[in-house]
Amino acid sequence: MDIRQLKHLDSLVKHGSFTKAAESLNMAQPALSQSIKRLELSLGVTLVTRSIKKVSLTAEGKALHSHALLIIKQLKQAESHIKSMANLTKGEVNIAVPGMLGSFYLPSRLMAFRHQYPDLKLSLFEGGTRDSLRMLIQEEVDVAIITAQDLKPEFESQLLLTEQMVVALGTEHPLAEQEDINIEQFFEHELVMFKPGYFHREWMLSQADALGLHANIGFETNLINLIKQIVSQGFAITSVLEMVISEKDEILAKPFTPPVFLDLHIAWKRHKPISVADRAFVDFLMKNR
């Protein structure tokens, strides 16, 4: 039994004769008759009562026809859904992003993408870089923005942006007059850091370990605005992506010496082709970096 035979049965019911049904299907009457006969043989029942005046269904034929109507309807819905997705008039983009990008890099781009593709749904999951990596590996999202260090052989990826990591400090801080700051100087001061699961924290602590230095972490929070307040009021310093600091923050952004840059990639599973909507989103970001 296949979908064509079910469509043949439905047409036969609608037109009441093999001749009229065959004409509507643009096929020869004997071919239609053979199709119904093969369907009956495969099921081991008689579906159609053939008479000179009108074709009618047996009890088994009526039961099968009711199922056929549902199957044909669902098939049409599936075809319409997939065509809509292909035409970007339906679909959903699921993406995991690091907190700083979600707050400072993506908002304007997300709104521009939504304007260009108003029928697509955007689901954004914001957290630490480790959250993005985990969600991508476990296929909880289709696409994620991750660091270059997190790239794996099973990922397809494209370099989205390279951003400088800077020291954020208050205008009255003892390091405020310096043009740049080295790692040793950074760890001489009280720090405010993201909680575990963020690349920045891992990177900074790895630098401290490599140099045998102690990280004096006075505050831990994932709330970027709170971090900014702590820094601007001189309670601690931190390291963030340069994009996080604006003129209105009353915070200085000093580069490390030597400079430190972070490569961020947009990635997806190699064995799981991304949808048309996901591909449109990836292409949009790459064009609007």
C-alpha cells in the first residue's frame, strides 16, 4: 500500500466511477482498475463493489478511505510546511550564545534579521561559553557561538569575529594612568569575575596558574550590569570583551600587554545538516559582522 493507491481510492469515491476517477487523475481507466485491484490483493480484502451504475465501498473500503483522508491531509500539510520552511515563511532558529555577545553584539543584528525574515521564530539561549558548547554537543540547539578553543572535528564552523579582551577598571583606579596592563599587574588587584562556565574566567585563571599567581576574586556574578557597577565604583577590576565598554559607562578599557584577542566562531554539528532557516541566519550574521 502506498500513497498513490490511497489517492486513487479517494478519487474513486469522489467520482463514483473508474472512468471519471481515471480522467481526474489523468491516467488510463485500466491502470486505475489495476491499482485498486493490487491494493485489495495486498490487504487481502475487497474494497470496492463494482456495478454498472456506480462503484461503492465495502465496509473495509470505507474504513480504509477514512484513514486515507487523514493520511492525504497530513501529507499535504507536511508538504506545505516544508515548502514554507524552504521559502523562509516558516521555521525556527535555535542558537546558544555567550552572555556578552547576547547583550552587546547580537541585539541589533537579531532585530535586522527579524525585519528581513518576519515569519521566522528566533529562540536565543544566553549563558556561558561552556553552556553554548554543551547545548550544541547535546543538540539542544542547532547553532552556537563558541570560542576557537572549543572547536571540535565534528563541528562545521565559520569565524564570526575576533574581539580584543581588555582590562575594565574605574577612572580612579591606580592602574588608570597606564596605557596597557600586563597579567602580573592585573592579578595584583581585587577582581570581579563571571561564575564558572565562562571562557573569560577559565582563561584568566589559567594565566594565573601558569604564572604561579593568586587570583583575588572578591565578587562573582554573571550579571554584566552589576559587574560594570562594581568596576565603575572602584571595588574591583575585571576582564571583558572590548565591545562591552561604552563611553557612558565611566569605565576605562585598557589592553593587555601583550594584547589578547578572542576568536568566536558560529558552529553546528557536521553530521546534522542545518535547516534553511538556520543557514539563512548564519549567512546573515556573516554578511553583517
